[in-house]
Amino acid sequence: MKRRLLFHRDFLYYTGGHGKVWNYFQHARAHPAWSPRVFLSPASIAAGNPWLAHPESIDARWDPGTADALLLGGTDWSMYPVDDPGRPVINLVQHVRHADAGSQLRSHLRRRAIRICVSRQVADAILATGETNGPVRVIEAALDLPSREATPTDGRRGIFIDAMKQPDTGAALHRLLRERGRDSVLSTTRMPRGEYLDRLGSAAVAVLLPHPREGFFLPALEAMALGCATIVPDSIGNRAYLEPGRNALVPQPDPEALLEAVLQLDDDALAARLVQSGRTTARRFDLAGERRAFHAILDDLDALWRA
């Protein structure tokens, strides 16, 4: 009989964090010894919730006592207030803010868990607290993109600005570009994932504006995979894949510096080099590798929990 791995999700709208938990759910489903289950909060009815298409995997009530192990994200700990020494917990850690002094997320580090961090930067941050209880492993976040033929570079046009996390900066850059007669599309609100990827994949240049501190920041890596010449400021977690000047331009996060980076890409040779190197980088972050690394943890789960 397969062992039950229980997930918890409060899916109000699609986020990269939800997407990554969904990847791990699929990884668990592909393991021959494990059967993943999920409890969805009553508010988890938003379009884009991938679990809704798999009702056979959804538990009607939250009952950790029925599980052989749990996989919890940061705020999921509130649904599991009392530790059970006999029930392993895998904690998927997706942000450096888990190490922030005084935060609720940091307080959870003292609870026993096998922690999977989506980047070395996240692992370094939580380990530096000296408060982590249990082993820490790094499995860098993998891309999950629908199969599609890459749009040829000469079939692209314009600049796509993803400014959902930095709307003022994005709007200022959009104005500066418009003043110079440059064609750009500004995105400051959430949109369906398919539409987002279509817009990103049809742009010649992608400007992605993360928070100053991220755990990984997949959108810039998605832009590389889709063949965009990529511009993205440093955000800690994206150092897992950024090679400034080689696979992306990495300016300061202010409108003038971002504009200067866009103008640099008038150099067709530079843009082509970024595109080629970006695609090479993106190929390293594949779901198959992420799955193998997670399966190795599941295979060794009991020994890791006892250690």
C-alpha cells in the first residue's frame, strides 16, 4: 500500500509559490511508493487552481492523523499546531523572508522538519539564523512551461514589462520608453498564466521587476526559456541563475538604469548573445531533475527524519 503524503493549500489566486507546490504534488504522484493528497481551504475555488481538475486527490477534511507524512509551506504550519514525532514533515521553503527577525515564518524554523529550499540563497538565509531544526536540502526551482515551439527572434517585437511587484517603477519606465517612441507593454496586475506566458513569449525584450528580496523569482528564468533578451535587477534568490552581462542585463532597479539597459539592446549582437545564453541557462532547471532530487528525499525520508 502506498504511503500518504498530505498537502494543504489556500489557493486564492495563482502565484509562483502555488505553482511550485503543485509541481511537488505531481512529483509525489509519480513516486511508486507515495500517494499525495491535498486539503483545499473553502476559499480555494479560483480559476487556475490545478487541484480542482483532480477531485480524486482532494480530501474533504483536514486530518493530518491520516497521513504518513506532511508537506507544508510557510503558513501551512498554522494548520498543524502540534508536532507528532512519528510523522515526518517536509517543509518547502521558498523565500528568504523565512529568516527575517521577528517574523512568524522564522518562528516555524524551530519546528522539526526536513527542509527543501528552492535556492542556495534561501538555504543560506535560514541556516544563518542558527534556528533551523532538522536537515536542510537545496533543490533549485525548476521551470514548468507548456510545450511550445520557441518563437523565432525575428518574429518578436516590443518590450514586455512585468511590474506587478514594482508598479511605480514599471510605470515610470513605460513613460520613458513611450517618450522615445518605443513600443512596450506594461503589466501591473495578475493575469491568467497562459496569457502571461503568451505576452512574455512574443516580446523581443522582457523587463522583469522583482521585489528586492526573493527566494528564486521564476519569471526572469521563464523569459530566458522563452527566448527573450532579459533585463532583471538583482533580488537575492535570482542569483541562483543570473550571470550578469552573459544571460541577462542586471541594472539597478530604477527607471533610468532600466531604460539604459533597454537601449543597450539596440545592439543586436548583444541581444542575440543574451538570448542564446539565457536559453542554455534555462535548460538546466528542468522538472525531471527536480523530480529526481525530491524522489531521493522521499526514498530516504525515514532515515532523514530519525537523524
